Amino acid sequence: MHQFDTLKPLGGGNPRRRARAVPLALLLGLVVLVAGMAAGRRIGLTRAEAPPAETREFALITEEIDWTIMPGVAVRAWAYNGQVPGPEIRVREGDRVRITLHNRLPVGTSIHWHGMDVPPAMDGPVGLNQAAVGPGDDFVYEFTADNVGSRWYHAHADPKVQIALGLYGPLVVDPREPETAYDREYTYMTNEWDLELTPDVALGTAPIGPRDAHLRGGELGTDLFLLNGRAHESIPPIELAEGERVLIRLMNAGNLPHAIHSHGHSFTIVATDGNPVPEAARLVKDTVLIGPGERYDLELTGDNPGVWMFHCHMEHHADNGMMTLIEYDGAVPTGPVAPYWTAGGKADAMDHGGGHHGPAAPPALADPIATPEPATAPEPTATPAPTPTEPAPPSAGTEETVVTLVDDRFSPAVVEIPAGTVVTFVNRGANWHSVAALDGSWESGRIEPGGAYSVRLDTPGEVRYICQHHVLRGMTGRVTVQ
């Protein structure tokens, strides 16, 4: 009907010319009308096909937990719903979102919805936008999910320590009318971990660690570099099949930039901070520098089958945790671990403590979720420092060979010994190591700097071994028992 309103009667000029012009005007009007009606029908169909907006309800429970960053490294953390990062909250554009925070920590907290344009009272910064949600109290956040894409959430009361102790998680808003479909999707949240920062330190009931005390401006030291709250072999890989198109969401929840690099593949940056990048402006890269608070969505095509590294290219970050794999279904590495690779992926030694098995993204938070019964916050406890493994003294008449663990390599990497010899691995580097036979017959557990581990090898043959934390850096060795 609006098309008719825009057609104006013709006036003035020669009547004959006007008569000739009228059919042309009517024709143009009809074309516009038909096109408009057709467009209206298309819009109507699209809107009819799009699912209606919903009210989505979730619950997030903050509590103190034991969290295993990697085998042999358990820490006390503050977490949402018992995991680090917290569960993925996934909604659709236009949904009304209602999230109840149940604070079971001994301190006040709040939640900021990073990248979401919410009403001020729902934004989270304590003091400016709301009062802290006290221990044992609840608070309901409510907003409309208008911001599509990769967003996230985190504590905004004393965020320097609360985020560092684990209070962060992914938030994804799917578009109401998605334009691109992916075969698989992964989310990786980067962060750092300071082993001197414990809940007791955050509460002020324990002194700050000696290394942190020497840093200026309240900066915290970093010991481990995490993807999805894990380090080294505990980080799940990017799994795909040849020809598949994969979306990788990178989210930086930490205080440091990370240069994320993919081996064997380039990727296309299709969104930044959740916002789509116009196709003409998209960059094809193999390394992207992601700063604190930033997000990048990467599109990767499975066009180079194999097992490839995916890691932070700030190499000491990779050395201390921030490294995983791009792993094609059924693919086997071409290096020394190939003979020990199993059908499910990974050699026995690399599957210690669960290895790479499990989802690459934090599990989604389903809704609605029942409101939990009030719980008593656990008493904060300091995490005791682990005791380095002491070498077993060789028995009288037993030969001993020492292999030194220098960061990223064994020295010597190849040795020959007579049967019955004790091999002692001594850590002279700055990183932790965990030595394991590739056939799964023995493993050292965590060997800290200055620590050692001994194993007696009695059976003739070849024994290949790795550092479980640094095998992707080439840390492999071989003993020939004669």
C-alpha cells in the first residue's frame, strides 16, 4: 500500500506527451509495487522461519573448588559451577536472558557481561553499577541479547584476583538468521595462572608470595599459561576431517597478549570482539595477536590432513602450557611417537590423566537450571607445595646412567645401557617435566627443577620416552637396553 502513496499524479506540459507518459509511470509503479510485494513476501517468509525470541534462564554458582590444571598440578580455584572456565552460556539474538548468581564464596562478587550492551544496573562493576553480591546472597541479572557473536562473562569485584582465580566463562549469542554453517566449532579461552595467588592470599589471610611481592604496581607473576583452564597435554585438540570448515573462537580472559599460531593451515578472521568482519576486509593469517579482553573468530578449512601444532608463539607461553593440536580424524604424526599413536589419538604416555580427551570448549550451560539450595562456602585452604621426586638409590653393584632434563630436551637424548641399569632423570632446567615411556610401562609424575626420577630397565630392547609436557616441543629420548 505504501507504494501507491508514493505515486503522484502527473501535471502540466503537453496533454499528448502527458498521455504517453502516464502508461510509463504506471508501468514503473507496477514494477516497484510487484518488487516491493515480492520483497515483502521474502521478508515475511524469513521472519516466519526464524525461531521466536525466548526467555532463557540460567544459574551460576560461585564456589571454591579443587581444580586440576594438568596431571600432578591441582590448585584451589574460585569457579562458576565447579569448573574453570565457567560453563558456556549460549543464547539466540533477541532472547530475554535471566541469569541468577548464587554467591557461595566468602567474599562479595559480581558479574560483568563483556561485550554486551546491557542496562547500567546489569553491567556488574561493583561500586559504579551495583553493590557486591555478598557471601550467601543471590542476584538476578536480566537483559536482552542484542549483541551477536563471541562475548564472555567475568567477575567485576576485585577482578584482579577473582578473574585470575578462575571466575570467567564464555557467552555466545547466535544470530537469529545465521548466514554461515560450520561442521565443528571450538572455543578457547586464554588465561595465565600464578601459583602464588591462592584464595587465602586473595582473602588477606595469607601473605603474598615472595615473587609476587617483588613486582611493582600490584602485578601478579605467571607460572602457567592456560587454554580453557588447562595446560599441556590436558588441553583438548581441534579435531576435524578433511574438507570440513571449522570455527575457532578465541577469547582472552587474562592480563597478557598471546600470539596464537596454527601449523599447516592459514585461517580467515571472520569476526573481532564478536562483530562480523565484512568479507572484503577479512584477513587470512596463520598467527593472530589477541590482547586482554579481545575475541577473534577464526575460520579454518580442513585442507591439509595430519597432526599439527596449535599454540601461543610467545614460546615460553607454549613451554609452560599454552599448546595443543590440530588433529584430523584418523591421522598419525610423522615423528617418533607415530608407532605408539592409538586409534583414538595420542600415545599411551600422552593420555596420562585423561590427556586430550574431552570437549575443547567449556560445557554449555543448559536452561532452565534449578535454583540450588544454599551451600556453606568451603574453608579456604592453602595448596601445599609438591615435593620433588627423589631418585631411588641404586642397589650395590647396580650401574646408573644419568639423563639431564634441560628445558625442551634430554641430554643425552640417546643412550645404550646393559640390562639392569638404573636410569636417573635429573631436572636441571627451569620448567617442570614429566617423563614417561611411550608404551605406558612407567612414568615419573611431576619433576620440578632440581628434582629427579629413577627407573631400572631390565628387559633388553628399545625404550622410547617423552616429556609429557614438552613432547610437542620435540622432547623425546631413546634408551637401548642390551
